Amino acid sequence: IVSVLGTLNFSLFVFNLIPLLPLDGGHAAGALWEGIRRLWARLRRRADPGHFDPIRLLPLTYVVAVAFMGMSVLLIAADIFDPVKIF
């Protein structure tokens, strides 16, 4: 049981690192993008471009959240109604 729980925990950790904004990986990707922009500006001897505004990506966040909900509904329905026996 401990092995199964450990595997589940690790799988959720890896899934959470996917670079989509509702997940933690999306926030890490935004921070990396801000660092790349600052490094690029520093190499070109320009002013600091400022902070990255993740609020501008909220429409993408909504799309990803709706896709996750749709996949959840589809998978729950596939568990309840066995699609192999239906067809």
C-alpha cells in the first residue's frame, strides 16, 4: 500500500509540473519567462522589461481548466458506462 501511495504521490507531482497555468508548472514557466526576458535585456544592455503579468494569460487558464473538466467528465462517464460493451 505504501508503494502505491508513493507512486500516486510522485505521479501527481509530475503532473502538477506540466507548464499549464492552472498548475504549478505554469507559474514556474511564467517565472522562467520573466528571467529569460531580464537576461536578454541585460545582454542587450537595455532597461529591465519589468515583471511578467500572468493575468494576461487568464483566458488560456480558463480554456485549460474547461478541458480538464471535460476530460474528467468523459473519464468518469467511461467508468460508469463501459464504452466497449456499448459498441
